[in-house]
Amino acid sequence: MKTLHETRRRESVLLLGFGFKRRHAPGAPEGEPPLRESMEELSELAQSAGAEVAGKMVQVRESADPATLFGEGKLKEIQTTAEMLGVSLLIVDSSLSPVQHRNIERVTGLRVVDRVQLILDIFARHARSREGQLQVELAQLNYLLPRLAGRGTELSRLGGGIGTRGPGEQKLETDRRRIRAQVARLGRTLGAVRRERQMRRQTRSGVPLHTVALVGYTNAGKSTLFNALTRAQVVASARMFATLDPTVRALRLPSKRRVLLSDTVGFIRDLPPGLIAAFRATLEELEEAALILHVIDVSSPRHPEQEQAVETVLGELGLKDCPRIRVLNKADRLSDDERAALRAANGGVVVSALKGDGLDEVIETIDRRLTVDPLVLVRLRLSLSDGRRLSAIRASGRVIESEVRDSEIWVKAELPESVARKIAPESLRERDAKP
């Protein structure tokens, strides 16, 4: 028997794209992707939100119309096409100003969702934890606040369609004062979440474990790689933004060091600044990372632009200088020659998380690059009754030599420095005292 979600009719939409005739036209963003590729990505986003794409229309102009983006003539054409296709929702591949949003709806008589609102809708659809839901709701309210004028009737409804999920029950038709009070309340709640996370991080700092964070463009295969490395059961989906809530699992390296591997939300170009701010409590996990694994879908023709989009967000988070490893994923979709060219470039580790290819190399590279807790050589004399420390040495490091002499056991071992300082500080003092 099908569930309600499975039987519900997918909403039919018309996608609208906008581009500039000249590369450096007024208002054209730097690094703007080709219009065709941008529209393909918008189509993927719309499908992730539960839409059925009925058609696409694009316009190329010298400059954007400040009142309507497209111009009223083009909007009339869009209205006619929408009527022919039988759609009632327009999705625009741009971030619309409140004025543009209202004017497009007024001229076409159709409901309009821009790129930012579409991304927020997908986040609202996929948020599972209480923290994730709070973060999405805060971002939605901050987005809607300047757009309240003239939209009270629409905002008073709790919608189930694209662009209407989320804080409908909060009665957004109320005045800005109440909306701002709600934003302030959510901010305080997320502040408490941030403090709880900080306490957990402080607790973890007492344990000799460092964090390795997975980052990448949405749908780059981060969760599939995370599952393959840790044997976890994180949901891995081809849909964009399938992972919102961070998951942390322990990973043992060949050197016997243990690290925490963290799976995080995927990034996307033009990620709304308000969304980055709202998800600060989650993204703070990245700030504690000793190493970043940047997962890149090398099978995508847009992977250079996607990689740059992730680097831009990492720069905004102050993580530009954090050590990282480029993991070139989905190599199973490439030809043998293309995979050989990637390996020859020596710019990262070539893997297929789905097939399990290259995973050992990823783990070995992490072990080699993780210099925050280097291995040290220790020599110890332990009582035969000191089983606790001997077990800790065998669990956390590599015993090179051991010899029983009378009632003692003499041990030579390699240990992570943080572990050695806890269970064998006398050995480190002797080492440091030597010239």
C-alpha cells in the first residue's frame, strides 16, 4: 500500500532562467556558470523538492530589470506558456528582491519561488532532528520577513506545496514585530544548542580523538563515502541535500590512531547567507576539524565550478587554511583513460565510494596527513600487574618489542603523542630531557 507522500501528485512547475549577454554586464555575478548548466542544476533542485518540471524558459539580457528581472513583455510570454502547460508555479533560478518577487506574481498571476526559497524548502523537507528543523525555520523566517508586505493572505496558509513548507503554523501573517520576536526566540534556542555542542566538544577534547570532516558539493557522494569508511547506515540518496544533520563515527587508522569522521551538509553555489548563518551551530563542527576531506564528483561536467563553490563557503567560514585532502569520487563513471589522467595529475585520491575502490588509499592518506597527533616512540617498564596501561598501549598503538624481566615487562612501542602523554608521561619526559 502506497503512503500519502507516494500517492500525492507531484506539483507541475515552469523553470525560469536569466543570463547576461556580456560576461561583465551590470549585476552579473563573478564566476557565473553557463546558463544551460545552471538550469540543469535548478531542475535537479526542483525534483528534490517534489516538483515535476513541465518546461523551461530562459532570457538573456544586457542587464536585469530592477522591477521585474525579466521585463513585463517577457513575463506576459511566461504567463501564456504557463497557461498552455497548465502550471501554477514558477521557479526562478535567481535570488529575487522582494519587489521583483511581488511584481512577477502581479504580472503573471502565478505563484513564484526563487532559488533561495527553493533551497530552503528542500532543507525543510529533509530536516529530521530538532536542531535541523530550528535552523531551517530561522532561515525561512529571516527570508520571509522583508517579503511580508502584500503577501499576508498567502502566508496565512499552512501550505504543502513547494516553497510553502515550514513555519506555516507560526501564523506569518502577523506583524513584523511578532516575526522578529520569533526570530529572536529561535536565535536563543540555537544559542543554547551551540553551547551544548561546545560542551560536547570540550568533553571530546579530553579524549585523544581528532575530527576529520567530510565536505563537498551536494550529491557529491559524501554519505556514501562516510558509510563505506565507517560501515555506518547514514541515508545516501541521489537527491540533493539528502543529509542535513551531521553524523559522527569513529575511524581507526593503520597507525592505530582513532579519529572522528564527521558527515556534514552539502554545499551549493549561491548558498543563501542567511542559511549559512542559521546552520552555524552545525558548521561549527568544521571549525574543530584537524583535517577536511573535500569530496568531489569528478563524473559531473560541472565539478570545477562545484569545487570552487565549496572553497568559497569554506573561506566564508574561516577555514581556508585548514589542511584538506581532495577525494575525487565517482571514478567508476569515468573511462580508464580519464581515471589514469586523474591519477597522473596527482591532485587528490581517486575513489569510487559506491564500488569501494580507493578506500584504503583514503585512509592511508588521512593517516599520513594527520600531523596534529604524531606518532612517538616510547620505552616503558611496567609492572606485570599494570594490565590497564598495557592494554591501552596495545589498543592505541603498536608494540615493537616486549620482554619480561623479573616482575616487570619492558615495552618499546609507537603511540600517538596525546595517548603517550596520558598513559606514559614519564617516557616523554625522559625523551625530552635527552640532548
